[in-house]
Amino acid sequence: MKRASWLVAGLLLAQPALAAEPQAKGKAPAAAKAPMVSVPKLVTVGPAITETVFALGMGEQVVGVDDTSLALPVARGRPRVGYLRALSSESLLALGAGWLLATDEAGPPGVLEQLRTGGMEVVVLSNKPTVDEARLRIRTLAAKLGRMAEGDAVIARLEKDLKRAEARAAVKPAKPTRVLSLYARGANALMVAGSETATNELIRLAGAVNAVSGYSGHKPLTAEAAVLAAPDIIMLPASTLTALGGEQGLRAVPGLSQVKGWKVVPIDDVHFMSLGPQLGKAVHLLQDGMGLPARDET
């Protein structure tokens, strides 16, 4: 009887080893898989959010985007939910999405609360125009969507682009390059970007200086301000340049027509609204316009 008890105990102790026995010799044990996240249909509001979601490979889940996100080619063709500051709870809930992913400009607040009451999860992230905030946004969305490996890859590409841009910016010209950042708000209304804007950060990363100072945000362009800015480069969205009739039309703008020697650098519209995963590419476009020598991508 005593011997039988010891035999039973021995078999119980051996069970973990026996369970592991099927592992073939010479093969490493399979790595533990990250838990899968069940992602419902998404509505993305704000180009920084939309661009990041698509960069993480989750574009198929997007069933609605706001009007500003249409600056991104990947977002075109998705149902529109209107301007990000004037959303409608009825049209959003009708899409059957489970999550609203938005930047903090989204609103009005009452609509966001109605969406929560209606069963939609509302995730609001900062759109502060800094590189640190762009990195945080990517990491936060990657974690939320269960795409951590993809998020790491997106950040790695961004860091590589910014590191190369930093090396290019280290080549200092005799005098700092002055960049005037413009975009059109309606017909015949050109706006200038001051500090605390996406393009101000882009200009800084390129190694140039903003041709205007003394205010944050955007203000209308005046002829006097254009002359005082004395830009070396005018950076503007491609859509604005087209609306003005190309470079010839831009050179006819009051004030700019009196300043000589500036160059035009058009970049994608989205970079005037937010800092997304393609920020580094935009910095290099500006540096190309500045005539800075290229640097090896490796």
C-alpha cells in the first residue's frame, strides 16, 4: 500500500515533464503570442489620427473620417462625418462604428457625450504640434488597436527620417533660412503660421527659422507682414498653390510681389494640420528646397 502511494505521487510529479515531451528535439519552444485585440469598426477624426491608423495597417476597419482627414489619399472614398469641430451624433452612430478615435479639436463636447451614451467608445488624443506628442499618439493608438509591433515599426521609420534630417540641418548656411508658412482659408484669404503650429515645428526640424514671430497660431497675411517677413522660402500646401494659379499667382499676392528672391516649396496639405507618421518626409522636402546636401538613408 505504501509502495502504491509513492508510485501515484511519482506519476503526478512527472506530469509537467510528460506534457512537455512532444516538443521535438532541437526546436526552440514557440514564443508566446501577444493577446489579440478585437477591434470594432472605427471612425477617425483628425488627420494625425487617421494617418496613424492607416499606417498601423488598420485602414480596413475605418468606416468614417472627418473632412480634414480627406487631405490623406488613403482616406478618400470613406464616408464623411463632417468637420471635426461640428460633428453630428446621429450620422456617426448610423455608421455602426464601435470606437471614435479623435484629436482634441473634435466636438462639440455635447456630441461626444451623446456618442458615449449611445454606446460608442470615444478616445480623444492630443494634437499638440510636437514630435514627442506625435510619438505618444502612435504608441497609444498602437496599444489600443493591438498593433504594438506595427507601432514600433512606424516609430522606427519616423526616427530614421528625423535623424537624417538632423544631420542635414547640421550644415549651417551663412544666415538662417527664413521660411514663411502660408495656407488658404477660403477665397482670397491667406493665413500665416506662427509659433505652436505644425509647420513651425516642421521648420525648426529642418534647421530653418519661421519668418514671422511674436504670436502663436495663424493670422491673416497682410502686405506689410509679407514685406517684414522677408522670406527666403514660402512653404504652402499644394492645394493652396493650385488655387492661387501656381507660382505666378503667388508672386502677384500683395506684399509677396515686393519681396524678391524667394522660392516656393509645396508640401502635402496634411502637414499644415498635424504631425503624423510622415513628418520626417515633409522635413526632407523642405530641406531639399533649402538646398541642403542629402544624407545617406542607411
